[in-house]
Amino acid sequence: MKQNSRLQRDAAHTEGQSETTAQTHQQSTTQGAAEFASPEALLRYDATQTPVPPQVAERLRASLATEPVKPTAWWRRILGR
Amino acid sequence: MSFPSRYSSASPSPPAPEAQACGGDASFQTVYAAHASAVYYLALRLLGQPALAEDVTHDVFLKVFRALDTFRGDSAIRTWLYQITLNQCRNHRAAWNQRTMVTNADEILEGGTSSPESGPIRVLETKELGERIRTTLDQLLPDQRLVLLLAADEQLSYDEIALITEQSPDSVRGKLHRARKAFAQRFPKTA
């Protein structure tokens, strides 16, 4: 309940701030109270709680293992980089 | 394989052990460590299904691995990654819809019933807050949902969001304003 009202207040507050950059929205309160200054702050918190499943890296490793090795460009061989 | 210095300097520390599990060289692992979470989260909230988000994340970084040498650095790497992610999301959504339509048609022909999608993995993914956010995002217009998700990334400016979404910065601001308002109105008060 409190969280929602905070979001509504924040949305109303930002109505006149169309020039505000995305970087200015900060999570405003403690994790325990779970109050957020804006929907973006809420989403940022949600993102931190959403790790990439480890099987993605495992699948990627398997896929990369089958990728052909790219030949080094001639200019890289000459320049040594 | 090497990165333009501008991007390799974004994450100077060596890649985390979990990123090393993805394979590739150190440069690629650094990119994966720095951006995989953002790519996965965007895909998850756009597509709404963890399995699809995993597929998209895998495919995005496979493309990155293949195209890293051709990345010119005209934009920030996060911007480039998000552009690839959006393309992959569109492709996966189209393929998913096609498969679902075929499946439904088969079920109708066979007289079968669809099985419920719920299960332990689904429950683990849709924790209370995540589920409420997903439900709320689903109620927004697609453009609003995308702009809001991108604006939540503090690494992106309005200009970069405009570049990713192929619209003007003014349009981004307008949509973001409406998206904030719509999200706040629809976000459920209780779980």
C-alpha cells in the first residue's frame, strides 16, 4: 500500500520534470521498507534481484566452443595486435 | 579479439569467475560480466518468460562474440547490446507466437488440452515483487514498457534511448512521462 502511494506521488512529482535525465532517479529509501522514488528505481531494484541463470553462461560456452576460429587479419599479424 | 579502449576501460577489473564460465577470451568475458544482467533483465521483462530471456541472452552474446571485431564504437557498447537484444526479442517473440499457434492448432486437431505452465521453476522466477512488476508492465503500451525499462538503466541517456528505440529524444521524454504515470497507477497495492 505504502509502496504504491509512493510511486503515485513520485509520478505526480515528475510530471513537471520532463527534462530530468534517467540518471537522476534514485532509489530513495531502505531495502526493508521497499519504497522507491520512481518506477525506474523499482525496476532497478528488481533487476538487482534478477540474476542471470548460470545455465546461460554454460550454454554460451558450449556454443562458443563450436565457433570457427577467425583468421587473424594481415595487418594485425604485421602490427602484432 | 580486442575492444576499442573506450569500452574495455568501462570494466577494468578482470571478469568474475561466473563470467569466465561463458567461454571466449578475457575481453569477451569482461563484456559478459558487465552487461549480461542488463540484457537478461530487459529480455525477461519484455518477453515475460525466463526461458525466452535465456535464449535471447545466449543469442545476443553469441552475436557479440561474432561481431566484436566489427564493432566500431560509434555508440556505447550498452546501446549496441540493447539494439541486438531488441532485435532478438522481436525474433523470439515472432517464433514463439508461431510455435504457439501451431501447437494450438495441433491440439485442436488432436482434441488435446494444453498443459498448465506452472511449475517450481516458474514459481521461483516470479517472486512476489517480480510478478507484480511483470503484471504491471504487461498493462503498459509496448512503447511505454520499453522506454521505461531502458530509462531504468542508469547508463543510458535520453539520446541513447532514442537511438535504441529509433525515435526522437523528445518523443522518448513524452513516452517516459506517460509510462511513469501509467505504471504508478497500475502497480498493485498488494501482492
